Amino acid sequence: MCRGDLVDYGVFPAETIALLREHSIPCVRGNHDRWAVGRSCSDAPRASTDAEPRDVNSGGLSASVLRFLADPPTGWNGAFDGTRGAVRHDTPGSDMSAFPQK
């Protein structure tokens, strides 16, 4: 099970996503994944010296990778390898609920 943030931390996001797809590993969307596809980029974290939000897609992610990042749910309930569970990236409701609404 993948708990999100497939981009912005590692150096091989496309390769990582290819492995997840190849092995049919379920994923939930992380806030960095959401930022990469342009959903509420204004709440992306900033370095103390940055005047603008970070560009998490600066690595030139392919259209296929961006489609994959846009697809996962914010939460997952089910069974994986015979074990039942619930997985969330941030909060039970949404990865958006940790941010103040504007």
C-alpha cells in the first residue's frame, strides 16, 4: 500500500509510479501529488526565503504520470494481502482538511 507523496521527495517519480502500476499496488493521494497536478498549489509549502509556492512539477512529469497522480482517492478501506485496513495520507476526510479554507 502506498500512502501518497510520490513526487517532490524522491528523484525517480516516474519510475516509482511505473513499479506501483506494474505490481498493482493500491495508492492514496498525498498533498504533494495534489500539488503536482495543480490542485490548490497556493497552499504548497514555501521555504523561508521563497516568495512563491514551490513548483513540485519542475521535473517535467509526463502526462501519464500526472494522470496517475490525479486518480488516487484521498483514503482507502479494504484488504491487501489478506489484511483489512484503512489508509489515509493525512486526515480521515481529505488531504485538504489540514489547510485553512480560503
